[in-house]
Amino acid sequence: MKPPGPPPDDAVLRAAPVRAAVAEAARRGFSVRCRDLGDWGGRVRPCAELDPAARTIVLDARLLAAALARLGPARAQALAATAIRHELAHAADPHASEREIRAYLRAAAAGDPDGTVRAALVADGRT
Ligand SMILES: [Zn+2]
């Protein structure tokens, strides 16, 4: 069996599909990096952690390594970009439920055709 390769480092953040999400985070004042988020002891493993005070989003390097090995680079990069946008949505609305966050991301992915989400965020000064 081939030994596992090195975990992806911040190089994943420079991949084209991820760069846009990193740039979006930067516009909102957040830096993004990859680190091993440790062992979660059987609980659902998060893709990323948001630290609103430190203005950082940390992607789980271990999870990204697994995604890279099992799904390939394109899907691992899509996972990273989605995780960044998920955490940005949490930052924009700290009281939103996971369901609301997913709805926001679906609207954003669909270009938010009726502009409702964006209008609400702009009105609140969140963008
Ligand atoms: Zn969440």
C-alpha cells in the first residue's frame, strides 16, 4: 500500500476554484488557511472552523487530504470553496441555523436570481 502523501497545505487555496472564495473572504476581512483541526472523536467532522474574533477561516487539512485521495482535485477544491463560503455565511449571520446557511448558499450558487439575499445583506451592511 502506498504511504499517504503529505497533507495538502495552503497550496489548495491557490487552486483556481478556491481562489475566488479566498478573495471573497479577503474582501470581508477574513484570512483563510489550512490546518489539521484535530480529532473529533466520532462526532461529525467539520470541514472548516470560523474564528470571528481573529477573522480567520481554517479549513481542515486532514479532511481535504481525504477528499483529494478519494474524490480527486476538482471535487476537493469545490469542497474547500464551499466550506469557505459556508463559514462566510455564518460570519454574515451568526444567528442563522444550518438550514438557513444552506438556503443562503443555494441562492448564492444560483446567482440569487431575485436578489433577495443580497439585498438583505447589503441593507444590513454585511457585504
Ligand atoms: Zn455551518
